[in-house]
Amino acid sequence: MSTADSPPRPLPGHPLQVAVPWTAVRFDDPFWAPRLRTVRERTLPALYRQCLESGRIDALRLGWQPGRRPVPHRFWDSDIAKFLEAASYALALEPDTLLESRVDEVIALLQSAQQPDGYLNTYITQVEPQNRWSDLRDGHELYCAGHLIEAGVAHFLATHDSTLLKVVCRYADYISSVFGSQPGQTRGYCGHPEIELALVRLYRATGEQRYLELSQYFVDERGREPYYFDEEAVGRSGPRASDSHYHRHGLRGQDLRRYNQSHAPVREHAEVVGHAVRAMYLYSAAADLAVETNDASLRATCERLWRHLMSRRVYLTGGVGSSAHNEGFTTDFDLPNAGAYAETCAAVGLVFWAHRMLQLTGNGQYADAIETTLYNAVAAGMSLAGEHFFYADPLASDGTAHRQPWFRVACCPPNVARLVMSLGRYVYSIGDGHIAVHLYMRGEAELQVMGQRVCIRQLHDYPWDGCIRLELQLDRPSTFGLWMRVPGWSHRADLRINGEPLPLKPDAGYLRLERLWSPGDQVQLDVPMPIERVYAHPAVAADADRVALRRGPIVFCFEQTDNPDLSRALLPRAAELQSHFEPDLLGGVMVLTAEGMLAESDDWDGQLYRTVPPRTRRIPLVAVPYAVWDNRSPGQMQVWIRDAPSA
């Protein structure tokens, strides 16, 4: 992942790129194909079961009465919506009658729960009907509405059934009548951004300009004076229920404004601050609007914030948001390992934002970020069996951090599921006369460029091997561009067309091949994958005198099940690093080995301190991909191991 502090340089004369539909891409990939299958076969049934057993689905029946347990929760509708979105993506890829019936059941319940005026929120409708839109800062009504809208769009695109789309359009129409700058409208916005990007998706699916305008309103109104959340609190009978939570974590005044990114108008934001998921969703919407409205100011804002994040506040794995107290950002270079929050949803949100920036600029640094985050922070968020999940994703553990089957606030499990099931949309883009290949994932894609059908088959074992081969099938010879991304971590890229070397230099991260293509043409890109030692910026105190290992896009970690006491282990700089593939380990992974050192403790005779340094002995060290940690025996884990310069 690039951490350059200079502004990204778009391709000269770059035409806007459009992502291909997720249904156009089929995977036969050693890393992702098993995960897609697991989500379809195990994760989606588990999500449905958890939604059923926790009362989320029954809450849609609007039968709750005071005194009954469980009490519906403010967030529940969003969990249902993300399950529907993930399931819709899955149904478009492979028929499943049981899953389809469950989706139809939930949609029917949502349809029946919708109020005559279009309002749809099962918590407010049943538990606090008198408080509709009275707590935009913390009530999550618009946040839940956003996820319902995203589910409606996904279901329509996947099935061509407009039932849920009509429900969410009615809801969005009602919301647009309530909020805005016209006389009689509420000049508010949601404390948790999400609806902003959802409205752009709804606009793209329906062509209705009012949805785009409402998204623009929500983004531009945020942080303006008079400050809406202060005005909202006037006249309340008492403090918000969430105030005590925020006060316990020291979030008051300007800190609370920064927490939900309302500390200033969005176009004036200079740093990525506050709650990490909220920031990622907000800036995803800003990038969307920059695309749709050709807004140079919003584009500049997104690029400025991206540079800040990448150079000061992102983990090596693509995780973002270092602190649990605000589920987000603190100060520059504050990147603790064992205490890392790095919420799975924030990693998902980073992929969303990076993908939008990629379409906007055509710059490969954003594809680098997508790749890093997918293969590390996102993949680690779900167990290999598909039924346990991380909420926080630490980069070190004493053995007590484990994935869980569900959470009281269960945003992360369905968020990972919907991203994985829509993975196809991130691999390619279509521009004006070109196809851009952003990610290297084995499989087949049916694309259209300049009116010509182009089938691209990726034939390789990436991310374990850097020999990438593409085969093109066309109905007839055709001239168009094929832009091949050169990963930012690579130090050399060798290109061949039908076996013939072709010297090209990357431009903004891509090799741009403009030629007459014929059926059966083959493109081979070789990007060597040496094992690299990675060192953090000197200001990152948590990683001082430590080193991490990376090979290609994969960040590795050390687990106790393979190694002795990691708190005393060291990796000498002179140690030879080797890699080999283990087909029967953790679903098939690359493993790194080296001769390390262990600081001895058996000769200290009960002393806590002494003037003689500890003796060391040689030990074997084994590292596995961070994506698959905590799938075996519980124990210590470290991404950053102690560096031994002269051992």
C-alpha cells in the first residue's frame, strides 16, 4: 500500500471508468473462490439463523409489546438489510431455492412493516413511535434507511424483481420530503453516514435525480452552522441515552463533532478523524458525488483526506481506526498492535472508498489499497469455516482475541458477507475504449468494450505466484486498450504478448496496451514476489525496533502454534527468508520460514533486572498469512516481530 505524501496523478486525459457488474466475473481462484463458496454455503445460512434467533426477523412483524424480550434495537434493520444485500449477490451468481425463499420472506415482512407515509424503521415504529427523527445524531434511522436502500438496489439488480426496490423508493421519497433546505423541511443529517452513498446507488439504479440531490444535500449540510445536533437537543426532555456512553469515553463538544465528522463542512476536512466506519462511508459518498456531478472541490477533498490516511493512520494490513474508545482514529502514527481496534466494517468501508477513488482517478494506488485490504484486513474478519467473525482486528494478541459467531451490534458479519459476494465488481473497469484490470484473481469475465464482447480468462495462482497470464477471447479482431495494473509493492514487471517481450513503463500504476487484439491472444505479466522486510515510520512507537514480513500483497504473522514464546523471539536481519506452499494447511497457504533467535530466561535466577544482556539461542520461525490467523489452536500472534540488527 502506497504511503506517498504527494498527490495522486491521474492518467493523462483519463476518461472516467465504470466498474463491471459483479455477475460478469466468475472465480476459480485459490484464495477467493473457496471464500465465496463458504459465504454462500455457510455464512449466509448462519446470518439468517442469527437474525432469526436474536429476534431481528420477528421484529419485522411489528408485534412487539412493552415488557417483552428481546426489545428491538436501533441497529437491527441494518443487519437485516446487509443480509439481504449479500444474499441477493449470491442468488445472482447461483440459484438457491431455500435462500431465495428466505429472502422473499424477509422482503414481504419489510413491505408489510412499511408505514402508510413510506416510513420504515421497526425500532422507532414499535418502541419509540413518538420520537421519529428526534435523534438524528445517535438514532441511526437514516443509517438503517441507507442499508435498506442498498439492499433494495442489490436485490433489483440481482433478480430484476422490483418489490424491495419499490419499498425503498417509497422510503427515500418520504425522506426527501422531510429533509432539505426548503421551507418546512428539517435541515438535519445522520450522525452515522451511510444513506449518502446509498442514495447515489439508488439514483444510478433508477435515474431519479432527486435521490442524487438528496445525497448532495446530506453531504453539504454536514458540519454547517448553526450546528444541527445542538439545535436538535434543544427542547428534549432529557439527555440522549447515548450521552453517558460518550461521556465515559471522553467524547464531548468538539471531540464528539469530530467523532461523527460534523466538526466542519465536508469540503473543509483536512484530516481523517473520528469513528472510522462513519468516515469511510462519508468519503465514499463524497467520491461518488465527485463522479456524478464533476465536482472538483469534492474530488480535491477526497484526495487530500486519502493522502492523510495513507501516510499517517492506516495499518500495514489495510485496517483503519486504531482506538476502541471512539472506534476510530486518534493522532498521527498512533497504530498500536495488540490494542488495535481496526474494525472489520472499517476495512470494508476502506475498500468502498478506494474503489470509488479508483473509478474517479484511474490511479493504481487505489487498487493497491483495495488489494492490500481485501487480502489482509477483510479476509481476516471471517473464519475459514465462515461462521465466526472478528469485530476488532488486532495485529498482536496474547491468545485471548478470537472470532465470535455474533455480536450485540452485529454490523461486521453481514458486511464482510456482502463485500465478498460482490467481489466481481472490483476486478475490472470499463473506460472509453479500454478495459482496466485492477485485481488478479483467477477466473473468467464476460465484458463489453466498444460494442465488442471480450472474454478474459485469468490463468495463474496469484496471490501465491506472480506469473499472471490472461487469455482473451473475442468474436472478431478488435482494437481497444487493455490496462494491466502493476502492483505498488512490485519492484519489477515483465510483460509479454503472445510470448514476445514488450517493454512498457507503468503510467499511474498501469501498463497501457493499445493494439489490435485477436481471438486467443495471451498476455503474461511477471511480477516477482520476494519476501520483504517491512519497517514502520519512526514515529510509529508501537513498531519501533520491529519488523514485519510481506510477500506480494500478503502480510504475514507469527502464531504460537508454530513458534515458541513470541514475546522473546527475534528475527535477525541476516536471516535467510524462505517460502513454500502448504496445500493442506489452512486451506492451502504460502508459509515463510527463517532461523530466528530466542532470548533465554532460564538463567536469571529469579532476578528481574541485571547488567548482563540475556543469552540467545537459535530457533526456527514460521509465519502464515495474517488472513488465516486464529483458525487453529489459540495462542499468541504477532505481525510485527522484534528486529535483531546484528544477531
